[in-house]
Amino acid sequence: MFHIPAPQDCKVALIAGGTSGEREISLSSKEGALAALIEAGYQVEWLDPAKEEDIKTLLTGAFDVAFLALHGKGGEDGTIQGFLETINLPYTGSGVFSSAVSIDKQKAKILYHHAEVPTPKSLYIRRGDTFSAADIINELGQKCVVKAATEGSSLGIYIVEGEAALTQAIHDALAIDSAALIEQYITGTELTVVVLGAGSTAEALPIIEIIPQAESYDFDSKYAPGGSEHICPARLSEEDTKKIQQLAVEAHNALSCHGVSRTDFILSPDHEPWVLETNTLPGMTTTSLLPDAAKAAGISFPELCERLIESAFEKANA
């Protein structure tokens, strides 16, 4: 059993950087997390898994817990989580299984369906598969969303219309990933919900409404200053708010998430919520949604980090 030390006695390995396409976002998340952890009173050392010497330090540094600020492959896919399990170091966020399944959009959808969480209709294409754009359009409609199956931060996502554009988008997605998810396009209000905790203790924070400057909430909308407007709490009826928060908790638990997750939604004009995907290591940059949602719930960034570290020990002791 792991004892939960007081912040001033807790040595934290802040793991950020890595080698994924989201390295720069991870480094920005590191800055936000580092300041919050220091303010909370923790002893913090930043380690970059892209550096061999930092991996060695992780093994020899006598850390109490790892705080994960990684994004994308190698960070959110269960890889680093498995390594930390092997060296018996508690870590923030979800475990190996949840991380691996959540980052794979097609596998996540299987679990959504099993838990009766509404998610847009989709098709799955692996690199090397033959496909007919006409057949896909017949199945999903003229306008589709093409997603690289295991990328995050809106990398490899294309909203397209027509056979030629759809074919090109699939080829583009398969150039950066081994599989692509083609999804029915649903218009509506873009929303996101942070969930803290696990299982019966999981709780949804206030919903954030996202108003992107571009057509969709793409990479620049997420991370460029002024790329999108965030309204929290979202401008929703009490009925819609409760329904969406409950679905966020159901998505979190369907994927066995622990500590924190952020689930993205589209609320259609007829007030039907659709789950798009769940992120197991939400960003912690100055424009990120996790700190915004926590603030709206009356949770400061340092308090949020402390809760995530406490949940890391709870997971390790389970």
C-alpha cells in the first residue's frame, strides 16, 4: 500500500514532452502544471521521456508519484502507463487499458455502444483496405468527418463533403496513422465536459460551450490565442445540462477512466447530445479547457493538481 504524503513531503516527477505530434502542446501543459504543483507545495522535477537520461532519472530519483502532462502517442496510449506500472510508481490519470482504448477512436466507440452512450455512426478503414467513397457517403451522408484513428488534439481530422474530398481526406489520415475513422457529420453546439474521480465517485464539472473561430474545433482553435471562445457554464437548459453531464460520467466509466477525463459532445438542434471522443489526459495550457472547468467549479489549479495526485495513490492502492 502507498501512503499519501503531504504535498511538502511528496516528490513529483512531472512527465512532459515525449515524441508525439503533440510534443509542443505537452510542453505548454508542463508549464501550467509545474506552476500549479509548486504553488500547491510539491517538490517537482520535470522529466522528458524523449531523453534517455531523464528515463534513467525516473528510475533512480526516488519519486513518490508521476504527474503526467503528456499528450498523444507514447503518452496517452498506455505506453508510459505500462512503464510506470512496471517500476511501481503511482501516476495521475487512467490506467493502461483505459488509456489504450480511449485513444483508439474505433475501440472507444465499441465501449460507448455497449454502455448505450450515443455516438455518431461511423466506419473504420485500415491502411491497405480498399474502400468506395460512394458507398461511405451512402452509409453516412454527403458530409463526413474523417479522423486519424489514434491521434489527439484534432490532428488528422478533416470535415469534408463529396466523393473526391472524402477520398483525399482518407488518404491524408492514413498517411499519418494506420487506420481512419469516418464519422457521420452532426451539426450543433460544441461542448466538452471534464469528469473527475472514478466509478461511483465520478463527478462532472460545469459544461464548457466552445465557439471556434474556424468551421470546427481544430488544432488552431484549441491552442492558438483567440482560436475559440469558451463559455462556462454553457448556455444550456437545466435538463440538457444534467443529461450531458450524466452522459459524460457514463462515457468516463465505460472506458474505465480514472482521475480525470474530458469528453467532447455535439448537441444537435433537436437537443440530442452525441459523444465524439474522450480524452484521458486533457491539456493544461493557458488556453486549455480542464483548468477552465475546474475554475468554474470553484477548484483552483493547484487544488486540481492535488486531487489528481491523490487519485493516483488511490488507483495504485486499489
